[in-house]
Amino acid sequence: MSFLKLVSRFVLLSTLLFALQACGGDDSDQRSAQTETEEPGLTEFELEHGIGPITERIEVDDEIDQELVTQGRNIYEMKCEMCHNMEGRMVGPELGNVMERRSAEFVMNFILNPSGMTNNHPVGQELLQEYMTSMPFQNVKEDEARAIVEFLRDYNQNN
Ligand code: HEC
């Protein structure tokens, strides 16, 4: 292979790698916003309910909102099911019983800010160590994360 060809191949490869990395960095803005707080310790709220855009308790009715459940199920099937099982671990932890372990706010913050959680929250750090894969931000909006919580609550109550 000529030297010129070799060089052009190298350039092509580096560009590709760079583009790939850029694709994976969807939530990097969010992450730097999250990690740049000067505060080393977490607030009590953060410890209990996670780090991310959800910074106060949300309203959760005892009664399940079936419309939200359907919306949540659709998003779950598209964006979560490839890594999570309802029963038993897969790439990530079992989610059928997650509402027994965590608050709605915690689950929403995990969905909305997974890297912030695994970098800065003790529970997230532990999970990352155990599962050895970083959960990616899946471009889920806040109201969609809320719908997923409703789907998980419904599953938990009926299974
Ligand atoms: C590429 C695989 C992958 C995808 C896609 C993914 N997750 Fe995760 N998830 C993980 C892994 C791995 C962990 C454990 C933490 C870590 O290592 O980042 C995790 C952790 C979690 C946790 C914390 C569980 C606990 O016990 O506290 C929740 C909640 C969660 N994921 C929900 C979701 C939801 C909802 C979606 C879809 C919007 C989703 N995940 C998409 C891999 C994934």
C-alpha cells in the first residue's frame, strides 16, 4: 500500500472513531453540569432520591394512572428492554421490583442522569461496579420518565 493511501486510511479511521465518540456523548452537557458543583457531599434529598433534574418530591397517587402506564410501557419496550428484565438481572438490574427498592424520584433521576448517578451517587457507583456497564442516557424526557415509573409501579403491584 502506498504511503499516501496509508495516511488517508488513518485519517478516515480517526474521523470515524471521533464521530463514534461524539455520538456516545449525548448526555455530556448534563454530566458536566452535574459534576461541577463544588459540594463534595450530597444533600439528604440526593442520597435518598438521587442526583439529577428531580430535586423535590413529586406527586404520586396511590391509584395507578393506566394511561401513563401504557405510555411508559411503550417507552420501556423501545429504550430499556434491551438491557433490563422485569424478572432477573440482564445487562442491568432487575426492574420488576425496583419500586420496592427506590423512590419514584430516584428512578427518574437514574433514567434522566445515569452518568451523574454512577459517578457521584454511592448507590450508582455500587451498581456500576456490580454490572460493569454504564447505563446510557436514552434521550428520555422528564414526563416520559414519570410514565416509566407508573409502568414500573403497575408491574410491581400486579406481579
Ligand atoms: C445499555 C444498557 C442499558 C439501557 C439501554 C438502560 N439501562 Fe438502566 N441500567 C443499566 C445498567 C448497567 C445499570 C446499573 C448501573 C450502571 O452500571 O450504569 C442500570 C441501572 C438502572 C436503574 C437503577 C436500578 C436500581 O436498582 O437502582 C434503573 C432504575 C434503570 N437502569 C432504569 C432504566 C430505564 C427505565 C431504561 C430505559 C429508559 C434503562 N434503564 C435503559 C443498563 C441499561
